[in-house]
Amino acid sequence: MLQTAADWRPAASLDALKLRADLLARIRNYFSTQGVLEVDTPVLSSAGATDPAIRSFTTTYHGPAPVPGRGSDAKLYLHTSPEFPMKRLLAAGSGSIYQVCKVFRDGESGSSHNPEFTLLEWYRNGFDHFDLMDDVEKLLREVLDGILPVEPVDHWTYRELFLEVTGLDPFMAPVTDMQAVLRKHGLRDPVGLSADDRDAWLDMLMTHVIEPRLGHGLVFVRDYPASQAALARLHSGQPAVAARFEVYLEGIELANGYHELTDATEQQQRFAKDNARRIEQGAEPVSMDLHLLAAMQSGLPDCAGVALGIDRLLMAAGRAETIDAMIAFPLTNA
């Protein structure tokens, strides 16, 4: 007797699939008119994202050694972003580039998460993060023209937004005050979250208290704490802040961008700190990308880059309640 799955049909409607095709065509047209080159980079890599908040899928390659000295059974990572190889292209003189690709993150599934999703990532030579925020707004206006109004547009610093919504200064408030705000909003302290991990508590406030109150339109948040710089450069000040921004559309977290760090030594130090935190949390360290560090050492041009979730863009454009409604075969029926 033939065995079949309960439901073989796609989760997304035909209208949703047509909307995806339309938006992707508009995105490519935007970058074509801007003179930005479309590129393609590998999904598999011998190095992964060291960020402790990101969990990568891994697999094992059986065969001739893909990297000299690695042996015939090599651990490979499914990329969580095409950032590292794209920066190698930038260092090799590609000029401004973009890519649309599938990326993978373990442990992420929910109304706005799927472990496999479509990402648009692009880099602009000679841009800082302010220039790139303008670029993001321009792209969204063109891509969503006649589909979704991109209004209003608000800009906040990280500190201003926290003070406005929670009354707390995120650079000064003790964790006990953050816990009090979470309880005031009916949220329990997460099990296993260390009282010493300020960034984790700030993330809790951002995702559970602030983001639900961002409202309609397009919102940019910039100047994150230096401890949340990731691959962004730092701006000196009291306190120092990361040249990083995030983008929200119709209350949906959509994109994350940086004025990119170009110092290879500092980047290696950040990778090492990430892995130290992973070990503290009981997780395995991740192989740092030596190719990226070598490319940065040879000379990564001054640039800004941003990663934008296509499926979440479709959620906003299609006014969908869940990401599954905009993906043909999400994890629920993959």
C-alpha cells in the first residue's frame, strides 16, 4: 500500500508564491539600476558563525580532504549568512555586491522563524551605516510600490528607544531593574538566564516589551551597545556604540546592518571572545573563518552591509500572520 504524507500541498497560496516572484524581480531590478553586482557563494563552509546566539546546522564531508590538513572526514557548516565569502569578494575587488540565497539556523521555528529561510544581503563600497539606512529605505519604497505604503519612517537610537518604552537607560540600568520591567509586563524570568549576561536581558526587553510597541511603518534603530557590535565597527564616545542598525517593517524585525569592521586583528579577537562565551555556556566553539581574516588583512574596503529577510518582507507585504503562509514548504510540511 502506498504511504503518503498527511498533506503534500504547499503551505503558501498561489498568490503568495506570485508575490514572492514579483518582489524578487523588483529587488534584482533595483540593484541592476544601481550598478550592484549579483553574486553567488557556497552554502557549505569549513567555518561557521561564532556568535553565541546563533546555532548552526553541521554536516560531515566524507571524501578527499576539502582543505589541506583537515582529513577525509571534515565537519562543515551550513551558512547562517553569506557574509564571510561576500567579504572575501569585496577584498578581491568585486565592488558593491548583493546576493539572494537560502540560509540555515538551528533552533529557530515559530510565527516569524523557519530554520531554512531566504536572505537578501548586500554591501556598498564607500557607504557608512547612515548611507545604508537610506539605501534600505529606497529599496523598500521601490520594491513595495503599489503593494504596501512605507510610511511613516522613524529613526531611533537604541538608548532613546529604551528610555521611551521602558524608562531604562540600557547602558546604565542594573539587571535587577530590567527584571522588574519584564515582570511589570507579565513576563517571567527565563530559566537559566544568568544575571551577569546584560545583553541577554536587554534582548529580552527588546523582543518582548519594545518590539511589540513599534507600530506601523518603517522603523530604524541604531547605535547598539558596543557589546552587541558583532561585525560592526565601533564609534568612540561615552559610552562607545556600535555602528549597527536594525530595521522593522510593520512591527516585524526585517534587517540588520553594519558599517563593517575592517580590522582583521580586532575581528579575530571578537571571534575568540565569542567562542569563550560559547564554552562558558556549555556549547562547542566554532571554527573561525581564517579565509575571512586573511581577506581582511589584505584589505577589506570601507563598506556597509545589511542582511534582510525576504520571507519576513513577504509577511509584511502580504499581511500574513505567520511566516509559514509565505513559504511554499516550511518546516511544518517539508
